[in-house]
Amino acid sequence: FVLNDLGRLLAVHIMHTALVSGWAGSMALYELAVFDPSDPVLDPMWRQGMFVIPFMTRLGITDRVTGATLSRRRARASRVLLRRLCYVEPPGPH
């Protein structure tokens, strides 16, 4: 059983991540190969059957209220803050 073995559980999750990211990468390359940008008004991405690339364009750090992308300075500050909050110091004598 997978849940009783921590190493196997971790391996299954890593393999799942690899499969999903491999599928997304190969689909993005396929969509990029068949995409025709000649008329974006009358033949947009969704009409050409694009699925992965439109969702990939929405990824990023955004402000939930306005939907605007955060500046690099604010993104870096939030990363440093999260890094310090999530850092666990190993136990031992000080």
C-alpha cells in the first residue's frame, strides 16, 4: 500500500508531477507548431483549439483585487518573506 511507505508515496508524487508537466510541455509545443497568428480577431486561439497556451499566459504573480501583475520588487520581497517564514532551523545545541 502506497500510504504506508513514505518513500514510495514521494516517488509516486514526483512521477505524477513529471507526467503532468511532460504532457503540458508537449501540448504547448504542439499548439505552438499549429498556431496561426495571421488573424487574431476572426480566428483567435480558442477557435483554433488551443487549450494549454491560453492558460499558461494567465500564470504568474497577480494582485487578486485588480488582476494587475505585481512588480518585481514586491514579488522579490514576498519571496524573501516566505523563505524566512518557511525556513525551519534544524534542532541542535546553539
